[in-house]
Amino acid sequence: MTYAKPSSRSFSLSLCLSVALCATVPARAATPINDWPQATAEQQSRAREAIAPAEKLIRDGKFEAITSILIARHGALVYEAYFDAEGQDALRNTRSATKTVVSLLAGQAIADGKLAGVQATVLPHMRLAPALNQSVRQDAVKRAITVQDLLTMSGPLECDDWNQWSRGNEERMYLLEDWVEFFWTLPRRGFAAWTSKPADSSYGRAFSYCTAGVTTLGVAVANAVGETLLLYAQRRLFAPLGIQTAQWQHLPTGPAQAGGGLALRSRDLLKLGQMVLDQGRWQGQQVVPAAWVKESLTPRARMEDGTDYGYLWWLHHLQVGGSSIQTAAMNGSGGNTVQIVPTLNAVVVITTTNYQVRNAPRLTLRLLTEHLLPALAAD
């Protein structure tokens, strides 16, 4: 089982080498919001004692470069540890976990009446060059691509980041200036005899991990709401959660990159997970509609055995001891993850810089299933 396969090279934008490609936006909350409710000293002590063996392994380098672990139980911060010099205020680039944030923003846009719903077609919210616009409109398959197609990574275009030969592989996209144009010029997807057609796949959709599609979805959401994705995210998601700073990466053409690279504090990643665990609420305020949370966490496509996919959410069936624990997760390369664990009323954040480490997501999986979740289950 994998979270998100790391790229064959470092994502060139992740270093934020250019002001044009990376922006930090403060989120202005109307009123002060508590950063995190704290668990009791006794609860924190028990958690630290239970996780101490895992901490030693991390500090000994057994899981390579883990940078932070945070755990919330029953809505309170029970465990927090940083394993690098950056500490609590560092902005953590969790790569493709950004995609799940964009799912939340799409839900907000639907709630605001700016998107007609998941069955709405994407093309009306595009601002393509005239020649490309005409070409796409003449293609019935492309013209019919919906928001749901992009939210479930099961659209009709040939786009697969996990296949180096794919025309839509994200590495090919990064070589070009216009990443949205890249998506719309992709050919239609074909299904060889040895592959599953959508009608024969679980939930009626054939999954294919496609960063270009989510990149395009982010631009569509921004155009639909009539403001940049940065400002919309600040106003409709981050400010209500008391998230003070968010650092986005950008397409070479200007818009925010919805496909990856958003950097947030570990505590703020934990807030996003807690808010979703609580059906869209944070500290008594309904931030995201509960109905959207439920829809988003409903299986829509089968990624592989033990893992389904919702609306840009990974839906895992993790083996912990002799039991299967279901989680919903925001995942990114390097093994970065925000895991929501309803049966334990818990949220776990693990951040790393293992971007170039072979099988890094499996390292995170081992840390989670062999150490952290057993410690929580035993408490």
C-alpha cells in the first residue's frame, strides 16, 4: 500500500526559489481563536510514555527524517514532538496533502453557490486560449469532464503520475509553462484488455493518480468564486480555523498550485484533520458543511487492495495487530500524512522530509501501524 509515489526527482518548486512561484499569505481571523485545547497533564504523560519507544527509533534514524508528530484525542492535543531544528512554527511542505485542502475548498464553493455541484462541468470555469477553447469544446468527452471526475481522479483523459510512460505524468507537466493547457491537451484514456474499464471497476470508476487534473480543478474553483485560491482559502477555511500563515506554490502562469506544495504548521494540519473528524466543526463553529464531509469520505474509486478514494481523500483499511482500523487521510510524498481515526477519536499528523527516500510512505505506514496506533488503542 502506498500513499503517494514520490517523484523521481525533487519537485523543483518545493524550494520556493522565486517570489513568483511561492507566496505566503497571513490568514486574518476576525476574533482570536485558541490554537489548540490541551489534554490534561496526566493524559499527555501517558501518551508520551506509550510513544517513547517510537521516539527513540525516530531519533536513531530508523524512520529517516521524521520532522514532527502530533496527536489529538477527543479534541485535545495529547502529544506533540518535533525532531528537527525548525520546531512548532515551521511551515511543513506536505506536498500532495494540498489536494485534500482543495477538496474542502471545492465543497465551500458549492456551499456558496459558486459551483453547481460535483456534476457541474469544469470547462465553463476555464479561461483557455481561443484556439484551445474551441478545440476542447469540439471534443464531447473533454466538454463533459465534471468536478467529480477530478475530485475522484477517475476522469477520461490519459493522466497517470504513477506510470512514467503516461502522457499526463506530472513530470512532463513541470517542463511546460501552462499546466492547465497541459491537462486539456491530453489524449483520451484507453483501456487495454488486461486493465479494468470504469464499468468493471469498484464504484464504477477507474482510478488514475493525476496531479494535472487537481491543478486544473484548483484554477476552476478560483475562477468560479471570483478570487484567487489563496484569498478564498484564507477567508472560507483558514481564518475560521485560526490558521495564521499558509505558504502556497504557484503555476508559472500565476494561479496557486492546487496539486501540491502548500506549507502549513503541523498544528494547523492537525486542525484540518480535527475539523473533518468533527463533521466540519472547529471549536463550536461549522466551518465546512457536514454533508460535504460525509460526501468527501464516501468511497468513490478503488486505488488498490485496502485503500479506496473519496473526494481527494485516501480511505485506508490499516492492519493494526489483529484488527483492521479505517482511517481517512491527507497524504503526500515523503510519507507526509494527516490521519483521521474515528474509532479512536484521534487525529495523527506525521511530517517528514523523506522526499527522496525509497518507499518513504511505507516507513510512515510502519510507524503508524506498528507504534502510534497501537499506543493509542492501548490507552
